[in-house]
Amino acid sequence: MQTDVHDSTEAEPPTAFLRLPGVLRFTNLGRSTIYQLIADDKFPKQVHLSARAVAWRRSDLDNWSKTRAVSRRVG
């Protein structure tokens, strides 16, 4: 008899979100710099969690960070 085995590596982890204090620590940038980069379309957009709460997807920040590191090595 063959049983179905669920491979846990196939399951996508839940999306992790960082609020502004976490984003500040993650990027080592200041609040005004982050919002200026958002205005210049050079930083991931916030996600609205509720009417008064926003956060950033960790995956978006990871991708932004990787892209930024590559552009620094090239430039």
C-alpha cells in the first residue's frame, strides 16, 4: 500500500511582515530616508494591515536588499 507523504519543503511559509521599527533595524536607514526612497520608487511599498497599521513584506525587503547589494558591486 502506498501512502501519500506531504513534503514540508513544498509548503510556502506564511508571509512575514515587518513594522517600521523592524524595517529601520533591517535596513540601517532612517525613517525619512525610507519614506524618501518610497517616494522615489526605490523602496518596497507598505502593505496596509488595517486602517491605521502598515508593514512591509519581509520577502520584498530581502529582494530589495539583494538588488541593492548587486547594484553597488556593479556600480
